Amino acid sequence: MYFRHSNAMWNEFPDLVPGALFVGGITADAAVADRIAKFHAIAEERLASSSEGEMPEIQAWRRTFSKMGLKPTQYRCASEALLRRFRQEKSLPQLHPLVDLCNAVSIAFAIPVAVFDLAKISGDLEVRHATGKETYLTFAGETEHPEPREVIFADGADRAHARRWTNRQSGLSAVREDTRSVLIVAEAMHESAGNDAPRLIATLAAELAGAWSVDAKTRVLSRSSPRFDL
């Protein structure tokens, strides 16, 4: 299995810096509260000096959403949506230790982080434009069909595991109690993304090693090296 962005995506979004991480041995009983707290503190400090919409990481994704023909305040990238909720509620919902940790890292870096249960993905996973025939399962159990040209995470069975790129993940490959192996993807567009995305992936790898005693395989992707073999 491999993960990649299509050539068309690299042509259209040359500023993209994606990082990916593959790890097995995940369980739902890891203690991560202290780890989460330190990243929440970083996010809180950043929000004290500027709103999420003023952060360069979020502004870059807003420009990207506009380029895709989406209203950026109607469809927010995942990190902006999390930061907005965190600013309003001073906390984030507890879902699963891994998801909670990834969400905490995401708001600390203001970079979208997606987590996929690999057992629910068929074949390879590619970020590409939809053809219109793909299926997407919502968390409510409803089936949707992404619009043609919409940016999705698509597998070999034409199932979309995320819609509108970094906006909304699928309920099909969401991390659950029985999840063991995952692919984690972080994508950045801002000016310092070349430094920040690798730092985010390295940070996550270290946190996973500490919380689950696992060694992650990591890769920072580029136009010249777009493929991550799991």
C-alpha cells in the first residue's frame, strides 16, 4: 500500500508540504492526558495573541479553499475548525487517545492532521480530484457522492475517506476502539511549511513512541518524491 498526492494536485498546489506517518500497535487504553495538555497550552498561548483566522497556517488554507471554489468561512480546514472550537470552549471532545493527541498537536501547529484506520482502506490512498462516482460515508451513516473535481482522499475501491481535502473525514476509516494500524497525514501550505510540517511529524512520532511504545515510519513528501510506501 502507498499514499500519495496526484500529479494534478502538485501542479495546482505547488506550495503543498505534506508529512505522513505509519504506525501499528495502537490501542484505546493509552494515557495521553499530560501529553495533550502541553499542546493545548501551546494553542491557548497562540490564541491569546491572535485569532485562528489570523494565523499564517490558517490563512494559507483559506486561500487554498478559495482557489478550490469554496467559501473558506463556510468550509474550514480541520485545524481551523478545531482551533475555533477550542477558543470558544477551552477544550476539545475526547474521542480516542490517538485522535485526541493528533487533534491537540494539530491545534498547537495550526496544521490539519488526518488519521485513517488502515483496515478500512482498500488498496492505495491518493489525494486527487474526484470523478463524481466515488462514495463517501458520513459519521451519521449516510452515503454521499463528492462533486466532480472536488479534492478527496480516494482509495482503490473509489471510496472517499475525506471530502473537500482537509475539511471533513469519512466515518468509514475513522479511528475506533479496535483500530490497530493507522496512517496519519499532515498538510501545510504556509511560508514556513517546509520547516513546520516535518517538525509536526517528528513531534507526533515521539509522542506515539512515548504513549504506545511503538516506532513509526515517517516521510515528508514533495513533488519530486510524492509517494509514501507503507
